[in-house]
Amino acid sequence: MNSLANRIAVTIKNANPEETHSIEIMQYALGIILNTLLIIVSTAVIGLITGRLTECLTFLLSFCFLRLASGGFHLKTAMACNIVTTLLSTLLPFLIAFSEFGLWIANSASLLIMILFAPNPDNNARIPASIYPMLKLVSIVMVSSNFFLQSTVLGLAFLVQSLTVIPWTRRQTH
């Protein structure tokens, strides 16, 4: 993906060198777009093949929206993120179904984790600390909504995402 993003950035820069950002900036932005697109398309294709398109896309979107608000652990490479996110989005809704009590436990665990640890943004994120309370509130409201919606897929996505918010290792301070 990185080489494709670079080729596209170079093409854009050559087409309009005066009014475009640097190749590095465009490559970075294009890399994010291409990796996101790869995850969405891969999840959709696998969802179509398995007959679980709605569940797979619901898992992916709810996982991603909660992640935007709550932050969480990042994998070391974009490729690892692509693979793990696609596998989670396509396998978990297919393999795991909660009972009513199991869903209540999953929702409660997710809610407790969000109350205790959200948000947990990446060290490189440029999110002002002043909006952390709003991000926590959004995370809590999202997870709490599933007590009313009673969706196994949402409960599963929220539980998986909430586990990434827990600071399993200490952050290094500089």
C-alpha cells in the first residue's frame, strides 16, 4: 500500500507541482485512505461470500466509530492492522453469538472499561486534553446504547474495541 500511495502522490505532484502538498504528506494521507478502503472492501467481500455482509459491516463500523472516540492500542504496521481488523470483522460475528446474559456481561464489561480507561489516544495523536471528557462521554453513550439495542454484533464489537483501550503496558514518558 505504501508504494501505491507513493506512486499516486508522485503522479499528483507531477500533475500540479505548485498547488499540492509535499509528496511525503500526500503519501501519508493516501496511505491512510488506501488502508481504510482495503479493510472495508475486504470485509465486504468476505461478508458477501459468507452471507454475513450486514453483520461484518456492522461490526466493522461500530468498532471503528467507538475507536475514533475511545482510542486504543495500535498494531506496529498498517498491514497487521489491515489483516487483524478484517479478520475480527469477518470471523467474530460468524463464530460468536452471545446469550442474553452473555450480552449483558459483554455490555457491562465494555461500559466499565470505557468509564475507567477511555479515552486512551495514541501517543502521536494531536487531541487536546480538553476534549477528553467529551470523548469519554461519547464512548460511554455508544456502549450504553447496546443495553437498549441488544445487538450481539454491537456487543461483540464494543467488547473487542474496549479491550484495546486498557493500558496493558505503561506509557513511556519523555
